[in-house]
Amino acid sequence: MTRHILDHPRAEVATSRLPAFVAIERQMGDLHPATRALHRRPVTVPIKSASLRQFLRIARGRQV
């Protein structure tokens, strides 16, 4: 019985495609407008600590 195709090691050729693609994109210099918008979008990080959430609520001036 042979191994599953996912159990075989990847070829080195497939891993070199991404850096080559990125190099070409950097040489072109201009980003797609949708890509530029995604890079400028602020990242929201959820606050997991309840005490920190309450402290920030009070510091922002909200009482309830």
C-alpha cells in the first residue's frame, strides 16, 4: 500500500513560487486599491479580560 499524496514531502519548486510572485509585485510598485484599503484598515483586538474591559469603559467616560 502506498502513502497518501499529502503524506509525501512537498517539492521545493512549489515553495519558491510565492517569493517570486512577491518580488514581481514589489517591482511593479503599485498596489491594487482593495489591497491598499485592507492594509490601511485598523485592526480591532478583542479585550478578553473583564477587569481591563471595565477599566477602559470607565476611562472612556461611560458609567453604564
